[in-house]
Amino acid sequence: MTLWKILVAFFVLYILMPPLLLVSISFEPSGFVRPLTGFTFHWYDVMLRTRGLMDALFKSIILAVLTMVITTFLALNAALGYRKTRFKTIVIAIMILPIFLPGLIQGFSLSIVLGQFLGMQRSIWTELAGHVLWALPFAFLVILTSMSVVRRETVLAALDLGANEWRAFKDIEYPIIKPGITSAAIFSFVLSFNEFSRTYYLQGIGPTIPTYVWNKITVAITPEIFALSALTVIISLSLIAVATVYLTMVGRVAEEVTKQETPKGLRILRRREKASTGSALVGNQ
Amino acid sequence: MDATKTSGPFDRLAEYFADHPRHLFYLQILPPLLFVVFFVFVPLASIFAWSFWSVQGNRLIPGFSTNAYAEFLGVGYPTWRAEIFLKTLRIAVSQTLIALVVGFAIAYFVGIKLRGSKYALPLLLLFAVPFLTSYLLRTLSWHVVLQTQGIINSALMALGLIKVPITWLIFSEFAVHIGLLSTYLPFMIFPIWLAMSRIDSNVLAASADLGGTPKDTLFRVVIPLTLPGMLIGSIFVFVGVLGDSVVPQILGGPTDGSGTLIANLIDKAVSGQQYPLAAAIASIILLTAIGLILGWERVFGLKKIGEI
């Protein structure tokens, strides 16, 4: 068992090292890549004064906010509609498929359609389209998953008591899935903020952060790039932490709501349900 | 809370939709679906068409010619592109195998060994975290680690283990694999874990009860049951490598050819305004991806997507 733990620990480090290393380098005074010999904010200072860099940062943030709003709205509606249709597999296949296909190719194809056939110039709107497409499947999945916690009986009870569909949603479902929606929104922001391969062919005037970094490193890697990268990582990781907290709240809010409404019998039933998915060798009591 | 009391402007809308539920349904489901269809499926389908067109100056002209494919495959043209294609396939296959072994091991640990433990889910999410940071920056970070004056070499030299920096760490196929695994490992872990989590604990208990060692259970119960997940993860990784242009450029080497893979060829073609050629290469990648997905569907059926 310890061998397993060592192996998995190694790969956890393997996976987490790259973003964390960037943060470490950004504070390194000498500007070279080496284990920390000191600690300085100097490169962040340089970063804040580099005009092109700040423009890219500003643009990335705006794009991410727009993506967040549009994607969450579309994903919420898609999840709501998905529940009502008989053609569930087709809908999910359409919504999920973009994840499988290389971003570069999606960006390229979209840029040709928008550029040559619709005559659109590349602009923030073309980039926005690419970003929304990238975030949509993930937001959809997150919201769908958070909806699965809502007990159908609760909603049906509300409808029986005379609420129309909007009321049932607003007063029953929405409070439960609100954390899920919030975390989907946060994920959309982070995904857009970091998105590169689709944006590459769709970019309008002025680069986003990843595109800016790409342009710079093909020439030379300078220390303020690490400051920018570290900033991106810190923002992303913080937002992910917040989103994860929200996600765990979905389960808890649902528990609260149903605990108040569920009669004793149903509660016992559910406790039995939970016990049967315990550890492999213990079995049911 | 009286559910029948009306309040607010939405209630009239709600009344309308209560009488016309279909309209609400269409309003909810069509925008996202149409968005994906028009911005993803239509362009991708068009790529296939464009690969047969020709280009004049900057514009694509409709027509029919297999020139682009010939140029790519080296029929009547130099064969260097086809060689790069084969190299990319080779790297994709080996990368998929590596990711399969490592990813399965990790998923097994989290999904079976740690089943019921409160550490299982956080550990799993830990593997998802880097996915949400920028893939370009992660690759850059690996470059920094592997380069000749990078972290690994400096550390080894400081410890006195080597006198001269190891050169094959960077700009080599090794580096490409390291970088690719860093990105695609989570793609492999999650489908496998998902399939594993659906294995009923009772099945595992039964296997042990019938005298099976953990190894037996692994090979005769767990692996067959997680096969769909393993294949989905493999498709993710394989297609991902085919479409990856960043890792080769930052970590790959010009000398052993790992610096240019087919995704880079697409890039070169686009900058040279050879759009049909770019479309041809992209079509081949897309057809490979779709072929693999359809193959999976043929074996396991669409319903499995719903389960997974």
C-alpha cells in the first residue's frame, strides 16, 4: 500500500509542479531560473509597467467576464431543456463533443467560416465565440450534475401545491443549484482566462494573456513573463478553490432543504441506501 | 411561503409558458444547441469540403481537386509531410500507452483502494486542478525545468552527480512525452475513474469471497468493467496529441524531428495561406477522431455515454 501512495504522490507532484514552479520563479530576484535565492516583487513591478502586457491582462479579464455570463446562461438553459427531452443522448453528445476535438482545428475552422464566408473581421466577438464554445460543455456538465441532487419529489410537491413552473424553479430548485451555477460560472471564467489554442486563429486586435506570452517566448523568455504567468496561476487557483467550496455546498444545501421536508420514512430509506455503498469487504449489515 | 401568490413581472411569462410548455422547451434548448451546431459542427464539416477547394491569393475558391491531399501525403510531392504524420502517429500511440498505464494506476488507487475514504474525492480533484491553469504556461514551465540550465540539470550538477548538463532532457522526444503527459493525464484518469466508481462494491467483495487475490480481481473483474472508460480516455489522449502544436514547439527538438508534428504543419500551411492543405490535414485528424469515437460507439453503444 505504501508503494501505491508513493507512486500516486509522485504523480500528484508531477501534475502540480508546473504551475507552482512559475509562481516560485516569479519571486526570484536574479531573474534566472533557479531555486529561490531571495524574494522580490520586482518582476511584478516591471510587469505592471509593461504596457502591452497590461493591455493583454485587461483584455483577458473582459473576455473572461463576457464568456462567464454568456456561457452560464446558455449552459443553464441547456440543462433545463435537457431534462425535458426524450433525445437525451443526442443532446449530450452534441454538447460534449467539442471537448474531444482539438482546439487548434476548431479555431481554424471557425476563423475561416467567420472570415471568408461571413466576412467578419477578427475581433473580440470572434474570440468570444471561441471561448464560449470551449467553456460551454464544462459549464453544462457542472450544472447538470448539481441538478441531479434536487429530489424530484420536492419539485413535484411544489407543483401540486399550485406553483407554476417558474415559481417551482425559483423557490425550490434554484436555491439548491445556485452554488452549482456559481461554480459553473467561475469555471467558465477560468477556462476562458487561460484559453489559447482556439483563440490563436480567432484573435482580433490585441492579444490575450496566453497569446501575448506565446508571442513573447518565441523571441525570448523574460522574467516579467513569469510574473504574468504566476499571476495567472494564482488567480486561476484561487478561483478554483472558491468554485470547489461552492460545489460542496450544493450537496449540503440539498440535504438541508430535504431534511426539513422529508418525512421520517423516506429518511430511513435513504440512510439504508447510503450504507450499501460502503467499503468492499464490510458489506451490508 | 404561498406558492400560489403571484408576484413580480415574470409570473405572466410563467403563465404563458405554463400554457405552452413546448415553447419554453424550445427557448431553453435551442440557443445552446444551435450555438454548438453552427459554431462547431458546421465549421468542422466545412473543413472537409474546403480540403477539395483551391486558393487564390487570400480567398478560397470552390472546386474539386485532391491536390491538397496529394501534397500532404507526398504523392507526386515531397514526402516530408507524410513522414511527420507517421512520426506524430507513433508519438500519439506511445503517449496513449503511457497515459493508460499511469492513468489506470492512479484511477485504481482512487477508485478501488481508497473507496469510501474521505481522501478519495479531494485527491481526484487535485488531478483536475492543473487542467484549469493555462496549458501554454504549464508547457513553458516544463521547458524551464528541463532546459540545459534548468532545474533538473542545476540540481544534479549541484549535487555533484553529473559534470556536464544532460542535453536530451529538452528539445527531444522525451521532453515532448513529459509535456504531453502533464496535460493529458487528467483526461485519462477521469473516464477510467468514472467507470471504476460504478463497479458495485458487492462485486468486488464477491470476487474476494470466491477466493480471488487482488490481482485476480484486477484482471478478471476491474479491467473488463472499466474497458469503456479506458478506451474513452485513450481516444482523448490520442486525438489530443494529434492536435497539439504547442508542446512540440516549446519542448520538441528540430534535430530528432519531434519539434514539428502535424498540428504544426497545419499552422505552417495557414500562415502560408495554403488553406486547402491545412484543411486536408485537419480533415484527416478529424476523421481519425470521429472514426475512433464511432468505433467506440459501435462496440459499447451510445447508451454508455449516458452512463458515463
